[in-house]
Amino acid sequence: MTLARLFGRLDRRVPLWLRLVTGVLVLVTATLLVTGYAGSTLLRRHLVAKTGDELRLAAPRAELALIRDGRIDSPPAHGVPSAFGAYLIGPGGRVLERSDPSVTNDRPDLPDFRTDRPPLFRPFRVDGTGRSDWLLLVRPVRQPAGGHVVVAESLAEVDATVRQLELINFFAGIAALAALAIACFWLVRLSLRPVRTIETTAGRIAAGELSQRVPDRGDSTEVGRLGTAVNGMLGRIQTALDDRAESAAEARRSEERMRRFAADASHELRTPITTIRGYAEMYRQQRATMPPDEATRIVGRIEETASRMGGLVDDLLLLAHLDQRRPLARDRVDLTSVAADVALDARALHPDHPVDLIAIGARDAGPVTVTGDEQRLRQVVSNLVGNALKHTPAGTTIEVGVGTETGPTGTSRAVLAVRDGGPGMTEMEAARAFERFYRADPARARAGGGAGLGLAIVGAIVDAHGGTVELTSVAGGGTTVRVTLPM
């Protein structure tokens, strides 16, 4: 198994806090071992060097103590330190005189001067009869006969001092590692508390609590940046889920509107189709005996019903066209001129209704120009005026107002308002006025040929031009429809 694979398995099986604490302890242990070994080695070298210096100082005294007046003095004089061993080696390599140290029973293994050539004036190590090594220094005897003086000192005290230091380092290291382990455990656990908070939050989110968020700790730390990133990710997920839910809800609403639209369209088309079929059947059965004026009336009714059905189909196609967001013509349209034309047509077709063209605000009735589809904008004004004519009694004044105003963003926009003094609508009727196929008075609207699409078409056209439409009505106080369009 490779080292990378081993660490990979540890990453999956060992908790992060344990890996961090273990890593710190391993590094500190290695540091203590290296520093302890280096300290022991340096101390040993220092003590050995100090012992060598002592041997250099003791060697002349030992020579003076062992040799006096050109002869060997026996027993040796008391000038030799008791911690040292002093040995007089004859020219033949035989030990002529010795003074063993009194502080230990251990003795050094002296080199064989007959075969070996030990270094002179330089301390060197040799084995001893015990467990400790010895440090020797050899210097030649300043006598005509020759020979050597050997001064020796045991390294037992050096070994004991180094061992004592190693024991102190060992137990101090154990205590330090124990204290460090406890401190690291609490410090790492405390430092990882935000990570555990993130883990808990993620678990709650996985359980379905999508509104949960990680506490904000700023971006100055890694955990804070992690929390910010997690919150950003959760926000995007929440937005995506909300968009998905909204899309699904909108799809359901659209499907429901489509079903209702199809049902309403089928219902609206069924009536003229039934009428046409009935008149056609009547004409087929009675054409042989039918008076010419009756036949003319039946054909006229068929044509009238077919025309109304064609208008309904045209309205449905227009709504479908607007629902698909197909681009409209983008021309400069004089909204004042369009409103004046519609008002003039209304006066001609409905002389019993006064239709006035007025200016909105302090503006005189002058050109108000917008960008859009002139045919569709003309249809907006016609539908609004026609709707007012249809739902108000004779003699009711209808006002068509055109002007400009400043929007919330400071930009100018055109305003078209159609106001009547008719019976008005209830709050519920006003709220549903722009729904497709909705009629405030179904019986009267059907008798007048309306399918309930006029205001729905107005809303769709205005929306396609980037405008807004509002309806305000008070039962018994008239109705006002206000359209705003970007200029």
C-alpha cells in the first residue's frame, strides 16, 4: 500500500480534530527528540572536551609526581588527583609505575606501547574494565631513558550527567506532550466549532429545512469564507428551487388558464355555430315555401352571426399572438390623434352619448407621441370607449383624456384615461374586469354581442408595449380606466 493511499484511508476514517491533534503531537515529539539528541550530544562533547583540558593540566603534575630527581619514586607522591589515573610506561612498553584513581574500581585498558603508537598530547577514548569509557592523554617523559606518562580519567560522570539530562528531557517531554495534547484538543475543538455548525446546518438542509443558513463570521478567516461560500451556494440553491417551484406553479396556472380559455372559447363559439346551424336548417327545410323577405332575414342573421364569430376568432388569435410575445410594430404614434379619431367615430355611431376629448393635467390638448403599433393602440382606445358606451345608459358623458406625466424614475410617460359617469362596478367586478371572457352582466353583454375579451385585449396590448393599465370604479359613481405608456 502506498503512503498516499494510506493517508487517503485515514482521511476517510479518522476525524479531522484527531488528525490535527495527532499531527501536532507527532511534530512536537519529533522536535523534542531532535533537540534532546542534539542537546545530549553537545553536552557530551563539552564535558569530554572539558575532561581533556583537565588531563592536559594534570599530565605535568603526574609526571612530576611519578618521576623525581631522575628516578622512579615509589610509592607515587600525593600530587596526583585521586580522580585521575597516572601511569609511567617504560621504553619497552612495560608499566613501571601506576597510580590508580581512588574514586572508582574501574580501570582503563591501556594501549600496548610495544605494538601501538597512541597519539601524543591529544586526549583519546579507550574502553575500561567497567561499563564506562576512559579518556587518556599520553606525553613522552623528558628523561634520556625515554618512556611515556599516561594520564587517564573515567567518563562515568560524563555518562551519568548525560543520562540525567536525557531522563529530565524524557519526563519533561512526556509532561509537555500531555499538556500540549490537552491544549490542542480543546483548541482544535474550539476552532472547529464553526465547522460543526456548518455540518449541523448542512444536515438540517439535507433533512428539508431549506431556509437554514450558516452564521455569518466575516471573510477574515478560512471558516468565515467557507460559511460565506456555503451561504452563497445555499442561496443559489434556494433561488433555483424557488424558481423551479414558481415555474411549476406558473405552468400549472398557465395550463389551468389554457383549459379555462379553451372551455370558454368553445362555449363562446358554440352559440354562434348553433345559431348558424339552426338558421341553415330552417332555410333548408322551408326554402320552398319561405317568403323572400324571411329568407333575406335568415341569410342576414347567418351573416351577422358569422361576422360576430369571425370577430371572436380574430380576438382569440390576437390574444394568442400577444401571449407568445411576438414583436409588434415600432412606429411613432400620435396618441392624441388616435384618441380624437376614436372619439369622433363614437359620436357618429352613438349620438346619444356625449364623447369629449380632454387634456390630462395642465397640458393643452396637443400631440402626445409614443412608440408602438398604431393599429393595436387604436384598438386599445376603441375597446375602452366601446366598453364605456356599451355599459352606460344613453346620455352618459364619456371623457377621453390624453396627456403626459413624470414617472417614479423621473422619465416622462404618456397617459390615456377613459372615464364615464355610468353605474360603475362593484369591487369584485372591478378586480376581475381584465379576465378573459368575464362579463359583469352576462345577459346584457351577450345580447350586445360581447364575448368578454375587450379589456383582456387592452391589458395584453398595453403590457406588450411596456405600459400599465388600472381600473377604478365605484358602484353608482362611474368607471375610469387609466393607461400609461413609455414615450
